[in-house]
Amino acid sequence: MTIRNLDDLLAEGVSGRRVLVRADLNVPLDKQTGEITDDGRIRAVLPTLSALVQAGAKVVVCSHLGRPKGAPDPQFSLRPVAGRLGELLGAPVHFAEDTVGDSARSTVAALADGQVALLENLRFNKGETSKDDAERGTFADQLAALGDSYVDDAFGAVHRKHASVHDVPARLPHFAGRLVLREVEVLSRLTGEPERPYVVVLGGSKVSDKLAVIEALLPTVDRLLIGGGMCFTFLKAQGHEVGTSLLEKDMVETCRNLMERAPGKIMLPVDVVAADAFAPDAAHDTVPADGIPSHRLGLDIGPETVAGFAAVLSQAKTIFWNGPMGVFEMAAFANGTRGVAEAITKADAFSVVGGGDSAAAVRALGLDESSFGHISTGGGASLEYLEGKTLPGIAALEN
Ligand code: 3PG
Ligand code: MG
């Protein structure tokens, strides 16, 4: 099955044609000021949008932001994103006050060749995320009416069976954008025959979120390094007490089985930074992983663990990293994530950072993005890809 991509569309000629682009402009906003705190996802879609602008298309961009409940909700408006997108493109972005209503239709109708419009949040409409095929279909009909062809560049949303991702491409000639193409190329290198040693670093808070990907990766990887909140359930499975650390009791047995199934492959912290409370200024010490005091909770991996992980990473030829090693948003608990991230950049390996929090951590810690092989814009999407699941957004482009 071949997926047609943006170059195929450009070869057909798009001047004066309306191109509906599904982007993932779901960027983090500051809770107080509403300002965009990380515009990585906006920048990631610029190559596709610029190419369409240069080719004289009327570019109609749509996206979700956050998880509004199927009705307009001002805190999830895409308006600030339109402003930032315009700055980055160097041309105004015409913002529609709704997604498929009067404002959207008139905004799109008024576009000149090479101009860009952004529609209001897709998830202000119940049809976008509906489980009911007909309800999604009705919304997809309305969206599809705003374009002559469709480009999916929303890699972060390809794992969602949503109208704009799954149903619109059934209604319009459809193409993968530059970002989606690159993401799939990179991730397929990991699922194909990665150069070895292939080392995966997983963090984040919950084992249950990562279980499917651990199951899928365990037979393929050479080493699996585990940090973040989820490491405490593994430490518990090893027989250690974890104080008041994050613990998924019902996953302990599962973790034990995983470790038994692949002896020596899973590497856990040997020391952790344990604190009195979940707070930036909480009293804290580095303690051995088997000596976490009963009243304390682990908020980061310790320096000995970082050194051990770094030694393994320095030998790797392929690395995939998803999930922070600790509460990197608090300076006292950021060293684990920083240390592991730096070890990844130093390794002579093809490295992929898997979206979401880890990508944000790379930028928040001021690390050089270009020293990683690839930083994915999809957290959930890249994990589901590695799990080998069929992604509704990719499948829709194949048909
Ligand atoms: C993400 O941030 O993970 C993507 O934009 C998808 O958003 P969702 O998890 O709310 O579907
Ligand atoms: Mg998500």
C-alpha cells in the first residue's frame, strides 16, 4: 500500500485550490496567562504549510487543542495559536470563530491564493470525537466541504479515530504531509531492523500507560532502562519498599512477570532522590533504591543510576526515549532527566525522543534539539506505532 504525500499533491498543482490540512496544534498553554509555553508542534508543521503557501494554495488548517467536551469553551480556543502561526509563517493567519459554521465558510471563501486560515478547535463539535460513525460522518461531511483535497500532518493525533483524522480522508483526495511522512519513516526504522545495541528508556508516571509498549518492545530491545514514577512499581516487584512513592499495586505482579520473562534486560534505578513531599522546596536526599524511608517519596532517579544508564546508552547504536526520569519541572528533581537526555545526545547512536513530555523536557531543559536524531511530535501516537497497532489516521491515508 502506498501513501501519496505532499509532493504528489504539489505535482498535481494546487494553485487556487483549497487544501484542508489537519495539523496537531495541541500546544501547552500557561494556566494563568494563556500564553503558549512550547510552540514545537506549530514549528513542526511549517514545512508543509509553507510549501502549500508557495504553491499558491488556499490553505485551510484545522486542529484540536486540549480536551473540550464537544462544545465551545474559550479556554481551549485556537486563537492564540493563529497568532503564533502567523508570526512563524511571516504572514497573517485568518482565524475562523467556528469550525464548520458561517465564520468558517466565509473565512475560507475569502482566502486569496497563498493565504492561510485556521479553523476554531475541532473538538468544539461533538462529531469530531464521537464513537458513532454517523455522527462523525456528518461532521466529516461539513469539514470536507471546506477543502478540495486533504493533507494529514497531525502525527500526534493519528492514533485517534476522530472525524478529522479518520473520516475526512475517505471523502477527499488525501495525502500525508511532510511531518507525518518523516515521523513514520523514523519510527519504521525502529520497528524494522534497528542497529544494535537497541536501548529504550522509559519513564513517566504510570506502568499501566506503558505496559503495551513494554510487552511489544521486550523481545526486540537489547536493554530497557526504566525511570520516572513507574519505576517504583518495578522496585516493589523486586521486593523493595518504596515509601510513599507512586505505586500501582495492581501492576506489581505484572512487573514481576516482565522481569522474569527477560532476565537482565530490564534495568532499574539503584538510587533515587526521595523527598518529604511533592513540592519544589521539599527536603530530599539521595538514597539507595532498597532504602527509601517509609515517609518519603521518590521524585527522581539518583546520580549512580544516571551514571549506569549513561554507560549503557554510550554503547547504544539505536535509542528510543519516552517519558521523564523524574519531576523535571522542579529543579531539585530534574537532574535524572537532564543526565539521561545528555547521555543520549552524547551517544553515537540514532536517537528518537517520543513526543509529549519528553520532547517538552528537552526544550524546557534548554538541550540542543538538533543533537537528537528525531524528536517526535506524538507521545501516544509514537508509542502505539511501536506497539504495532493500526493507527486510524495512517490507515485512512493508505486507502
Ligand atoms: C496529544 O497531545 O497527545 C495529541 O495532541 C492528542 O491529544 P489527545 O490525547 O487529547 O487525543
Ligand atoms: Mg495525549
